[in-house]
Amino acid sequence: MPIDFLPVFLMVAVVIALSAFILTLSRLIRPHNPYPEKNRPYECGVDHVGEASAGMFKVQYFVIAILFVVFDVETMFLFPWAVVLKDMGLFGYVEMFVFIVLLLVGFAYAWIKGALEWVS
Amino acid sequence: MDLTQITSSVLASGPEIIIILGACVALMLSLVPRPGQGALLAGLSLVMIALAAAMSLTLAQNPQTAYGGMFVNDGFSTFFKMLLYLGTALTILISDRYLGTEDAAKGEYYVLLLFALSGAMIMVSGKDLLIIYVGLELQALSIYVLVGFLTTNTRSNEAALKYVILGAFSSGLLLFGLSLLYGLTGTTQLEAMGEALDSVETSSPLLALATVFLIVGLLFKVGAVPFHMWVPDIYEGAPSPVTGFMSTVGKVAAVAVILRLLIQDLAMLDPIWRGSVEAVAVLTLAAGSFAALVQTNIKRMLAYSSIAHGGFLLLGLLAGGSEGLASVMLYLLIFTVTNLGLFAVIVLLNRGAGQGENIQDFSGLAKSQPGVALMALVFLLSLAGIPPTGGFFAKFYVLVALVDAGFVLLAVFAVLLSAIAAWFYLRVIMLMYMEQNDQPAVFQVSPAIGWALIVTFTGTVLTGVLPAWFLGVSKAAATAGLG
């Protein structure tokens, strides 16, 4: 029934109204003072060269992204494991250690190779 | 699974575990650079391969399935694993010198070779489509990196990128076929799938679609025409030992999967693929043989030659039964030793990857290096299929199986086309023995390559002298696989 969704529609309306209100209010009372530093995508960190949309990324970001995937997968595996650990007993416990040791080999390799050093 | 099942499963996959552990240890060792590291890592890899081979032979005493039927150790998988060990060990022996001259000696090379080997081993032992696919990807990902191992060489980089794109594409096709098969049968396990497929009509369009994608994905991996376009570029650009590795170990594993799927467990798909594979086999033989005639780069020529040999393997598949299976297995054994032997010679002749491997480099070899030239002669004769070398009997048994199965016309085609193929091998022999060379190749045979040459030479000659014994071994393995 459409009436069941009434709270949702109300919620949407409130959200739109509130954000419009906040944006208008800040527009009215904030100082307007743009300068080049402020208009850059990042105000701090690495200076950018060209547009990101041209595919110009510093290669170190890729290394970080790959390392992130490693740990992301590990976490995804750890959560369901933790839930059923009691049922799996000793085998499950050991099995996870095997998995983590294999991951650690890769991590140690990346670390010693200097993947975590930031060269600017 | 209770604890005893788990222990027996771990034991059954012992060879794979040994290889992966070896790769991890080699990876850690490669982080601490020291003089003579290449030799150390190569030695470690060889020891690990020897251990795994010993374990595989022990496990073959009592065939068993493990991991709930997803993984199998039978005569069939053991035979193929032995081929994989042999191919990888020979590759390692010829690699050290090449990496030295190309200034690319990094420990990761051996690690990647071991990971590729373990992937190939999982492929041949997989009894479940997902396991086979995981093995295939592990092998392919390692080989992608190996192909691009000469980081400063643009040909190597180009080859790696092409291989990644085409490999991902073909894996996608294969995976689509597998997912359709899963949808039709509700299982990924090969035996259960075979039973479930018995009740599906072979005329069902969905089953035909699934088979087409499965076959195309697999043919892509062995480089059969019309899915062969990647082979010459990638074989040419890759470092020579890696080309040897791909053309033997990579091909052996892919053919093992094809045999396991198409002849053994999913044999009921036969009427769907037979007609198209017949056409593909003849086209592969023809295109490989004719295109090789005009090549001036030895690796490119061997790439087309390897396509043509792939055609012969498909003929063995078409012959089917334990005869056809055994003939393909024997063919792979002989092709592995012969091809890697020739690649050892190519590594010796290497004048730098930037120069390219011109066929002219072979000219005058008989004068400057008579021993190496003689071995190259035997390898080339074997690839051409001329007695008394192993290559003759490899082709002979495929043809016998083909005629026995009633495909006389195909056999006639194969003989005619291999006569054409013989010409470009003979051209290299002509260059070695008849031509003069102002700048003869100057090289010292290092002990490692010397061993590789001795093993491959002995293998090529022995399979030519005692073909019946080797056929007996592969027949026993083939029957074990069909049983």
C-alpha cells in the first residue's frame, strides 16, 4: 500500500528542505573570498599535476590500492570466520592462521620492497 | 569434514603445498640480496620440485579424491604433474643464463615460476570446475608477470599487456560457459555434473551455448585457430625461457583440462563439439604450418609451430578413447622435452632481447659449435616428425589412434600438412649446416644449460628408440584416468 511509504516520503521531504535551508543560510552569512590555493581539489598533501580525469595518477596510489585489497579480503574472510569459529573448533582456528601467514608473506614482501614508503 | 578427512586431504594436496611453501620461502629469500642469489633460488626451486615429484609418485600408489571430491590424485593427474615438473625444472635450468645476459636477474622470477607451476598442478588435479578455474587463473596471472619480466624492453611489455587483455577475455568466455553449465546442472563438481547432464537433451540450445563457450575458452588457452592470434606476438615478446615455459607447461595444463572435461567427465557433450573441433583441428594444422613458413624470427616461427602441434593434440582428442588419450599424453611428453631443448639452444644464441632472435643467428652453427648444432638438429628433426626421433612416434601414435577411430580423411590431412611443416624446420637445419656466418655465435655452455641440453637430448632420442615403453606408461595413465 502506498500509505505505508508515507513516512519515507516525509523523510525525503524533510531531508531536502533541511539541506536547502542550510545551504541558503550559509550562502547568506559566509564571507566570499576564493583564492587559488583554496580552489584546488586538495588543500593539503601532494600537489596535483594535470587533471585526474586524464588518468594521471601517481603510481604509488595503485600500490596502496592493491595493498588495501589484500586487507579488505582478509577482513571479509575474518568476519564470517569469527561468527562460526566455535562450530569449527581447532581446525578453523589453525586454518585461519595458515591464511594469515600466507597474507603476511605478501605483506612482508611489499613492506621490505618499500611499497609503504611515500616518495614525493 | 572431520579431522581425519582434513588430514588426508592435506596429504593428498601435498605436492601443491610443497611448491607453494617453496615459492613463499624463495620470495622471502629474494628480499635479502646477496651474491649468487640466482643460483641459490634456482637450486631451492629445483629441490622443491624434486620433493613434490617424489610426493606425487608416492601418492600415485593409491589413487584418491580429496577435499570432498573436488581434487583428485589418479594416474592421469600424476602423469601430467610429472610433465609439469619436468617442464618447469628445465625452464629453471635455462633461465639463469638468460636473466644474466638480459640483466633481469631478480628472485621474483623463480617465485613466479613456482606459483605458475602450482596453478598448473591444481588445474590437472581439479575435479571441480571452480578448482580448475582457480588453478588456471593462478597459472595465468603468474605467467602474465613473467612475460613482462624484461621491464626495460618494450616488446616484453607489449606482450604482457596483450596477454593480460586477451587472457582476461578468454577467461571470461570460459567462466561464462562454466556458469551456464552450473545453471543447467546445479553443481560444479565434474562427476555429479556428468550424471546430471545425462538427463539433459543434447539438442537443448542452452547446453549447446554452454558447450560453445566452454570449448572456445579452452581453445583460446591452447591457441587453436581461430583463437590463435595472441600466440605469435606473445611468444615473440616474452623472455625466451618464459616462452619455452608457456609453450610446454602452459599447454600441458590446458590440454589436461580439455582431456579431463571433454573425454572423461563430460563425454556426453561429444556430439555437440565434435564437428566444430574437427574443423578447428584442420584449420589449426594448416594455419600453423603455412604461417611458420614465412617467419624470420625463430621464436615467432616456433609459436606457429606450436600452434600446428596444438592441431595434432586436437586430433588426438578427436580420436578419443584410451588410445587417443594415451597418444596425446605421449605427444605432450615428447613435445615438452624437444621444445625446451630447442629453447635452450635459443637462449645460448641470444644476443640480447633488444636485437630479436633472428633465424640467421643459427647459420654456421655447425662450424662454430658442432655439439650444440647436433643437438639442435635432433630437436628440429623431432619437431618435424622425422624418425628415429621421438617426434615421429608422437605423430605416428596420434595418427594410428585417429585411423583406428575411423577418421582416415583427417589423418591424411594431418600427414600432408606436417610434410609442409617439415620445410621450415629443415630451413633452420640448412642454415646451421650449409651457410657460412661472418659473425659466428660465440658462447660458453654453462653447466645448467648443459644439463638441460643433456636431459632434453636424451629424452628426445630415448622416446624415439623406445617409443613402446613410453606409450605403455601413458596408456596406463590414460586408462587410470578413464577408469
